[in-house]
Amino acid sequence: MITVISGTNRPESRTLLFATHFAEVLREMGQQVEVLNMEELHHGYFAGKMYDPLGHDDQLVAWQRRYIGPARKFAVFVPEYNGSYPGVMKLFIDAISVIDYDGNFKNKHVALVGVSSGRAGNLRGIDHLADVFAHMGAWILPNRLPLSSVESLLTDDKLTDEETKKTLMRHAEQLIAA
């Protein structure tokens, strides 16, 4: 299974549009895919108990068991927030690491995609996130994909830019082949 993560909790984010498109591409290629939308995760687990191995939040445990544990590969889409990736993504990684550190990302492949309205496509943020995943034992695909000026790639909240569609398809093929 491949889990596609939309790594922001911002409502109606552009990141989710790209992550959802990517998931559909993977499904069309015959892959079993789950989409983890950080917007749907409540943040009540953000407390001291998130670090207690015996006091986990039920939703957090359910998400770890549904989206993270069984996945062999991940595609992580993150927007640029203050020169990096969203804190909700880091908070989620930290919280599930207490549940099952080795079972989350160790020896699993991760494709990274940065999403930005600016011109750098969140390259710095996906580099930061690559360091976190590598530290946890994941294998990072070498071709990190920055998507820049994303508003110009969409029409009526649909990806319409043909070159970007082709690029995402190649990225999906690389993830499948990993």
C-alpha cells in the first residue's frame, strides 16, 4: 500500500488538490492507495500525554494503524510555511513515533513533493523533511519534486497544466519502481 499525505491542516488547501490528483494517478497505475489528509486530524492529542507510550489518543493510534504502519511507500506533499514545512506534519511524526518508531518509516520509501505559490516549490521545506525521514530510517527518493506558482497550474481547483501532470506521473512511476 502507498499512503499519500497532504501535510497541512489548512482548510481547502492547494496541497490537498495535488495530493489527491497524485493518489488518482497511482490508482490508475493499479496501486492500492490511502490519502491521509492532515486537515481531518483533530489536534487534541497535542499535550504531554502524546509522549506517554501508554496514553495515546485513540484517533492518532487509528491513523497510525490505518495509514502509516501498513504502508510500504509514501508520497508526502507539503506546502511552504515560513521557509519549511507545516508544524502539524512534524507534530504528527513526533506523536506517532512514540506509538511505533521502527514500524512507521524505517526501510520504507518516501517521495517528497513541495507545493508553493512562490517560485522555489518549497525546496527548503522538502529538504528539511527529507532529513527527518532519513533520520527515522526511511529511503528518500532522490528526485524531490518542487511545484512552484501552483495557482497557475490549476483551473477551478483542478490540475490542468499538462506538463505538471506528466511530471507527477513520472514521480509516481519512480515511487512504484522503488
